[in-house]
Amino acid sequence: MNLESRSAAKTKSWTVSERMAAVRQKNTRPEIALATELAKLRRVMRRHDASLPGTPDIIFPRARLAVFVHGCFWHRHCGCRRATSPRSNAAFWAAKFQANVRRDDRKARKLRTVGWSVFVVWECQIEKDPSRQARRISAALRRRGAVHDKSARPTSRARA
Ligand SMILES: [Zn+2]
């Protein structure tokens, strides 16, 4: 698969909404692979909850942990060889990538402001070992659970 040349070739004909769709695709292959592994660990999750800032890909309401599955190219996985930069329309792509990264930061900040933890998993990590990523999230959930038990927060507030 040559994402770089394919994306560059399509640049001129893409509408804004098509480009946005490419950035925020739901149920991507890595996302499904991760959700499947989390289900094997018997983790109860919800997908694409639009009531939360940024509509996280996977959420764990009780632990208030939000997971984003990021494509390495669109979301600029630092140091990853998939985060290539197309040579044609370089300025367009630079602005596009910067906007994506800023949007990701904004979403994470908003979620943290309302008491959620944010966990980012990259597509290359999932493709390499989906069950390892699921175990990392599971460990984060255990830590979050411990924090919440200590604070003895009324459970009725969690679903506000
Ligand atoms: Zn990557």
C-alpha cells in the first residue's frame, strides 16, 4: 500500500468533507482489532460516544477513560515511518497535519477538563500486537478504578 502517492494524487479533487471523513473514519481495522481484544479481556466499553468532546473511539464510562485510535499518517505519529509527508502540495499538507494535531490536543484537553483520562493508541502499535495494547488499556483501567474507589464518588454522577 502506498498511502503517500495515493493521498497526493487525490488532493485536488477532494472536498473538505471527504478529507475530514478520511481523518475521522469510524470502525477502522485497527480500531476493530483493539475492541475485539478488549472484549476478550471482558472490558465493558462503548464506541463513538458523541456526547463526549471529540467523540472518542472507545470509552470506559465507569473508569472515565477515553481511547483514541489514531492513524499514524493523519495524526502524525512522532518518529513513525508511516507519518510521511507528501512532496506535492507540501504547504497544504503541513497546514492540514498541524490542524489535525491541534484538534487532537484540544479534544484531549476538553476531556481532561471534565474529568476523563485520555489514552491514545497508534495504528502501527495495534497492527504489531493488538492484545498488548488491550492489556495496556486494561492496566490503565485498573489504575483509574483504584483512584475512583478511593474518592468514593457517587455513581449517579458518572452518567450525567
Ligand atoms: Zn505509527
